[in-house]
Amino acid sequence: MNTTLTTPVLLSAEIAEQITVYADSLRMNLRDEMINEMGDFSFLVDINLNLDLIEDGDGYNEPRYYSFDVLECEVILNECYNEDGEEVRLKASEIAKIEKNLAKNLSFEIYKK
């Protein structure tokens, strides 16, 4: 990737980072998650998740197994940093695009607490 052509918005569209979550409810609020920490740009975000709990197995003949589906993911961008750790100023339209891109591209590995 050519760093001279990379912008925070373009980079946010390419990020496919997985976040591990230990869920204790169907609404999770993750605070101060750092996304793409070692990249050209990193993003300090809050993430709000609405989850659906799926139970498999009857607990008698088969072990009970829990999994989750993400029904809704909202990302709130708190700060953006360049590779030198300096804060990057962004326009409101850029912030909205980054939040939308990250909400679409992030994946979650979710475990029941």
C-alpha cells in the first residue's frame, strides 16, 4: 500500500479486524477500542453492539452451546492517529464515513461470559 495515497477514510474501508468480546448481555458497549493499532492510521473508537443469543444442544444428550449473531453494530470514532502517534483532525463527513466503514468491516468473536 502506498502510504502517500492513503487517507483515514480509504484505510477504514479496507480494515478487516476481528475483536474478541465476552458478552454478559445482549447489548454490549465496548469503550476505547484501538483499531489498526500498527497501521498508517489507527482509530480509537467506542462500539455499541446489539446481539442475538443462539442456544444449541439440549443440555442432556448434547452439551449446550451458545453462539451470538450481531444484529446491529454502531461505531463512534473518538480519535484518529497517524503512524507517528499524532492526532489527525478530520471533517465531520470523514468521521461519518470512517464510522460507517468500520461498522461494516469489523468482525467479532463473541463468547458468553
